[in-house]
Amino acid sequence: MVLVVLENQRGKIHPFSLEAVAAGQKFANELNCDLTILCIGEKVDELKSQAQNFKASKLILAKNDLIDMYSADGYSKVLSDVISELSPKYVLVGHSYMVRDFLPRVSAKLSIPFVSDIISVDFNSGNPHFSKQVFNAKLATSIEISSDQALLSFQSAAFSSDDIEEGAPGSVEEFNVQLSDSDIKSNSEPEFQESSSGVDLTAAELILSVGRGIESEDNLPTMQSLADAMGAEVASSRPVVDMGWLPPYRQVGSSGQVVSPKLYFSCGVSGAIQHVVGMKGSKNILAINKDEDAPIFEIADYAVIGDVLEIVPKLTEEINNSK
Amino acid sequence: MKIAVLTKAIPSYESSIRVDSSGSWIDESIVNYVVNESDSYALEEALQIKESSGEGSEVVVVTLGSEANTSKVIKDGLAKGADRGIFIKNESSTTDPLTVAKIFADNLKSENFDLILSGLQSDDMGSGQTGVLIGELLEMSTATLAIETQVEGDKIKVKRELESGWFQWVTLPFPASISIQSGINEPRYPSLKGIMGAKRKELNTLESSSESQKQSFVNLYVPKNEKVTEKIEGDADTIVAKLMDILKNKLKVI
């Protein structure tokens, strides 16, 4: 049996969880086994109505008021109990920040390996291998499991929620959650958003993105001039924000905004996984980088191997002259 | 307060990464090893917590790996202000996060740390599990992706980064294992005095317990490019001319 765990993202099923459902259905077909879908939390009913439309053997609701709010303590205990009782071969989830926060706890509690951030699966006639990116996406690896069970998290877009088979679960059951106050050691407060003074990069048609390859904060005006000439919004990778060169609301990636502009023009961005998940849906990707091996080139439509600081001023001038 | 910082030696961004003849690991001889980026932020956070919590606190920098790759990492931590170092020797390239965490936990258990800080993930394996796994194995409370910490008596309050600009405060009792998001602070540079003093600081070398891996690499490979990528090369003028053609005539964005 494979078990898919749904994440509640402020009242809705997390988009990564939908992809995990598609993965779960594929696993069930390939391995010829049952699919069980699990909702955890006090607010499981918010997910239940949506989850009832997915083809599955069973839908399980694990409800308890001690996990009214997410906590790593509560979620890891409940999921461990579910796994111990149901003994699924694989537990499938999206590689979200919440999963990163609590699923390793389950792995350690039950001594079940957790393969995280998987990009593809080779079912390999019943003995699946899982691919993931390593060494900052410069290489990929194929991982095999030597254990009866495994926890698997998928990078966004490893599976598509468009492939979900509609239907209904064979049965809907409540799981008898055993939690007491002493299980929850940490105290979580409600989620909040920082004052969103900033730009909505998701609405931009053209994005000029800068990475650490621009070398210095002093080169930002040069990049801004090109953005102005093109009518593009400036965005950045995480290191640029960490160094304080640009404000956090300019960041694209797993901890920033997810964009899909007509053109994503990246300058000196290496293409670390955390950045790529935020922009790989762009219609066209043009990348300038000195390093021929930069992972950004793997997803680029146009790969410019060269010095961004030399090319950008000249290009800006040409664009301005052509107007 | 007794704080451990887990740091890892990883290939620098500039290093070229090539698969070795075994097919399942990289050619380490052409790689320059540096401190994993988010671990530097974890070390800085530990040093700041120590400095604000007064006498009797200590910061211990801990690493695991081969001697050749990791020696710089410990020296760097001691030079920046860690009080002592623990080096867990592991010459085999262990990639299973749970195995790595068990080796750490076995070696660190007797230290009874109040706080273990680690970077949110290593830029080589990128599993992002080690800090949380160790926390569970040592029965500590855990939190990830911290972008602010506040010690409040026998608890630590952590601002966690969630997705798409959302945040959450979590208060954890000690002992706690917390993974640190990069950008939480401004990591210091080692002073000359720090570099000189590092040589006199205590460094314990421990042997890895042998744990079998439950997940392992079948092979390593260069990812296949799924897109048809047009390569644009040449001198700057040639490149600019080609870019103008693409932007104007193909993409029609200028």
C-alpha cells in the first residue's frame, strides 16, 4: 500500500500535495497496490470535500484538537502512529517547508529512510529508483532503498496535478489519534505575512533576474538600466537578498515568489534548485553565465556563456539606440 | 548554555564537479572544499547567542567527513570564535541522512548540548534532514528554517520561514535542535587574533560508528537537458547582436 499525506495550506490542499496524489495514483498502478490518502489536523474537514474527488482505496482522517495548529511534535507523532498501524510500503508527500520540518522526525522515530526532493521515479519493474539533484544541481543521482519501507518527498512538478484521476475513495475512515498534552513540547503561533510592501513579480511579463554573478552591489544600477530599457521587473536569487543587495520581495524561488513570465532573463544566476523551482515555468528562459556548467543552462532556452558585466551595458545601449 | 554547531565541508560553487571512475561519487581531487553556506549563518547565530547569554556558555563546532576535506571547516569555526571542535572521522562517503544523523547522535549524546544549530541544508546532498533527525534521535525539540531566534529563559523562540512570504513563531523548550536559514545574520570574518588563537583550542577527533545505509547512490550523472537550448557564444559584440535578434524578432519583447 502507498500512503499519500495531504498538507493543509490555510484551508486548501497544498499544491505540492496534489502532485503527491498524482504520484500516489501512479505508484498504485505501477506497483499494483492500494492507495490510501491521509489528512492530518483539527481542520481535516476543509480538505475532505476536495479529497473525496480523488480515486483512491481509502481516505483517512486523523483529527485532534491538539493539532489544531501545525506542530512538528504533533504531526510526527500522528503520522508515525498511522504508519505503524497501516505499514505502507511508501509514504508520499510534496517537498514543502512543512514536510521538511516534521518528516525527518518520522524517519528517525521509525528508522525508515526518507528520500527528499525527488525529481523523477524509475519504477524499474517493481524495485523503484529515485532521482534527485545533488551538488547544487550540477549532477543528479539515482537512489535505491534497502528497507521494506520509505518516505518520499517530491520536488514541485515531478508529477503533475493535471494527471490526477478523479473518482472517489472506496471508504472514508477516522483514525483513532492518541495524543496528549505532553506530546506537544513546542508552542506554535498563528502564521502571518509580513507587510507586503513590494512588487508582485507573478504579474510581470518580463523579469530580469540577478544572481551572485553580478559580483557586487555596485553593479545593480547597470542591471536596473537594462531592466528599464526592456520594461522588465528586477528579481533575484536568494544570495543577493541575503547579502542585502535587494529586498526580500524581489526574490524568486522556494522561499520567494513563483513566477512564469513571458521572458525570464537571468544574469549571473547559477540555478540552485531553490531558485529554479520558482521560475522553471517561465515561457522563455534566457541565461547569461560565465560558468558553462551552471545548472541554469539545463532549463534555459538561450544559453549565453559570457561575462554578464561586459554584455549587459552593451545590450542596454543597443536597445536604447533601437528605440 | 552549551551550543553545538554542525558544519559541513562542501565543494565550492566554482569547483568543477566530475563523476569519478566508480560512477557513484565525484572526483574529489579537483574539488576545493569550503564551509557550507547556511552553516556559516548557524555558527554566527550560535556565537551571538553565546555572547548575549554571559559567562559559562560555550560554542562547539562539529563536523563529519574525511580529514582532507574537513580540516579547514573546523579551523574556520575556531578562528571565528568557537571554543572547541569535534571532528568525527568518516572516510567513506556516507549519503544516507539517517545514517549520518545516527553517527552524529552517537558521538554527541554524552555532551548533552542545550542547543544544536545547523544550516538548513547542505549545498551538496541537499537533503535538509540532518538537524531534525539528530533532534529526534536525541529527544530534543526541533524547528527548521529559522530566520530569527530569541532565548527566553529555558526556552527559545524561533521565527520560522514558511513558503511565499509567510512566517510563524514557535517556542521550543531546551534542549532544541534548530536549522538556520541563510540570511538570518551577518556572519563575521575571523580576526587575525582568532586565527592565531584557533591553533591552541581543543579539537577532539572521534571515530564514526559503523552504520549501514538504508538508501544509497546507484550512480551519479550529468542531468540531461530536457530543453532544446540554443547556445550563444563569441565576443561581447557578437553576443549582443544575437541577443538583439532574439529579443526583437523571436521573442518580440523589445
